Amino acid sequence: MNTPVTTRSRRHYITAGLASMMGTTIEWYDFFLYGTAAALIFNKIFFPAFDPLTGTLAAFATYSVGFFARPLGGIVFGHFGDRVGRKSMLLITLFLMGIPTILIGLIPSYDSIGYWAAVLLVVLRFAQGVAVGGEWGGAVLMAVEHAPEGKKGFFGSLPQAGVAPGLILSSLAMGAVAALPEQDMLTWGWRIPFLASVVLLLVGWFIRAKVAESPDFERMQHKGDKVEMPAMVVLRRYPREVLVVVGARLAEVSWFYTVVTFAMAYTTGTLGIARTVMLDATVWGALVALFTMPLFGMLGDRIGFKWVFMAGSIGIVAFAPSFFAMLQTMNPGTIGLALAVAVGVVYAALYGPEGGLFSAQFPPEVRYSGISIAVQVSGAIGGGLAPIVATSLLAYGGGEPRYIVWYLSALGVVAVVSTMFMHGPARFALPVATRREVRS
């Protein structure tokens, strides 16, 4: 017998979608801020004893720690998200992300406390990674599970679209301090964007506290469908689904952190382009993505999430050579166009429909754990290693990015094949008769 869940109005849909988007914006502001600082500043602040290339690798290594912590966050918060509820986990991850960001802005430099500065950086970065590991799955599910029928792709794209303003805010903040004199930026200027996240943290808490619990979780709770160990159920019953999501997302996350984080270091270090040029280009790319991600989510509702994601995967193979060629022109307009296409088109086609596509692979009782484990394992492998792999391949190629192009193209092919084996949204869909949704 089907059990109806709490009646939902259009206002509930809108509140859930905006809260997921704005909360994700705040979380990713913190995360991107670290990535930009790792590319431009941290090698000088925390690893000054190394030569520039080794210092950059060391800074990216601390950056990667956050990615390697994500699977742990996915398992822990996925477990309690499936057992206790989606909403409470989102409030916890918000603070677990924001407080370490503020504390990073207070860490003394290498000149003051030596290698302890790097140790503190790694510890706080690990805490950030755990938070993001639990954040993404909850934000996507709160949007998708609140969505009315036929609009799961659009609603699932809203937390994805929140990445764009997070990237814009962090790029603008770092761009402002990058305009300071070098000495001022390295002594106190870089700390301001990290400390300023306290404002975003409070705003995020206020917004997310107003959101109702997921209707799918309420129904599951009412029927007693909870499982004791969601992660074990996922790995035992749904290994195929985990593997195809990992294979698909490896390309997406590697592409993003190569064209944003690694490209920042490549253009400023190898090509000698001014920091502000790349930061401005990144902002333009994110602005385009802010609008195209929801469009790709809506397109997924019409033609199928997997086909849109597959088109983005093919876009990686097609555009990777042109992306680096456009950067090498050293022309600000061409670089801006390269980021607009790489982030606003290729990445948006992957990331926009991702929430609806990945959540459809798992049933409600293990959905938080399922998507969190698969997405965060791929994030650790792809995002955590992407800047390091790209930097190493650049050195192996004598400063030419041809091996990076091959690396990205191979991942794009893997993503196409993985997506072909994914389920459609109907397999674990909540029957319409149980929802009693009221439009107002």
C-alpha cells in the first residue's frame, strides 16, 4: 500500500531549490578559494624553501588532501543522511566547511612557525574535504527529491549551478587581493577572502534552516524502509551503478580542475600571463555556466539526462586541444572565450544534468550513500590528482600540454562508455500517486 507524504506546494519547491543552490554556492566559494590560493599564493607562503615548480606541486598536494577526504565524508554523511535525514546533514556540513576556511586565514606563515604551518593547512583542508564529501549528495537530493514530476533535471541542476557563483565570488575576491602590491598580498591580503567567509556561513545557515525535509525521506521513514548500513548495501547490491557513476564523473571532475585550477598555474607560471587575466576569464566562464547549467538540466528533462551528459563527454574530446591552443595565444579575449566554452558549455553539459542522472541510479533508502560514495571516490581520483597529473605531464612534455590533452580525451571516452550503461530516471522513481503534490 502506498503511503502519501506531506503535501507540497510550489513554494516548497522553490525554497528547496534556492536553498540547495545558495548553500552550495557558499560551500564551493570556500573550496575554490583554496584552489586559487594554492595555484597563486600558497607555494610562496607555506613552501618558500622549494623551487617554484616543486613549491607549486607541494601546494597542489595539500589541495589534493581535501579530495582524498571526500570519500570519508561521503560514507559518514551518506550513512546518517539515509538514516537520520537529508536536512540535518546539510546544516552540519555547512559549518564543517566554513569554520576551517576561516581558520586557514589565521594560519601563521612558514617564516613564523616553519613546517607546522603546512601541517595546520593539511588538517584544515582535510576537514573541508570531509564536509564537501557529505555536502554534494545532500544538496542534490534535497533539490531532486523535492522536485515536481518532469522537472527533476532542472531542480537537480540548481545546486550544480550554485558552483558558478561560488567560483565567481572566490575569483573576484582573489582578484581583488591579487591587485595589491606583492608584499601586501603575501603578508595579509590573501587572508581577507578566507576570513570573509564567516558572512557567507551565517547566511547559508539562515537559508538552509528554512527548508523542509525531503519528501522521499519522509515517505521512507513512514514506511520503515531504512537500512542499517546503507554503504554496505550499496556496495553489495549496486556495484555496477557505483562503477558507472565513477567512470562517468572522472572525466567531469578532471576536466574542471584541469581547466580552472591547473590552467591558472600553467598560464601564470609557464606562459607568464598576468594573474588578473586568468581570474577574469574564469569569472566569465562561471557567468556563462550560471545560465547554461539550468538549461542543460531542463534539456535533460526533455531528451534524457544521459544523452546530455554524453554530449558533454564528447565535448571534452573535441575541445581539449583547442582549449590549450587558445591559452597559448596569450590574448585575453581568446583566453576568456576558452574558459567560456570549457566551463560554460562543456563542463555545464556534464554538471547540469548530473544530479538527476546520478540520483536515478540508486533507490531512496540508500540514495544519499550511493551517490556520495560514487561521486566522492571519483572526485578523489580525478579532482585530487588532476592538477598534479597535469603538472607532471606538462613537465614530461617539455612544457607542451599535448599529453594533458591525451589524458583528458581518454577520460572523455571512458565517460561516454560509462554513461551508456546508466539507468533512466524511472527505475527508482517515487510513484506519482504517493506524492499528493498541490500546485499553488
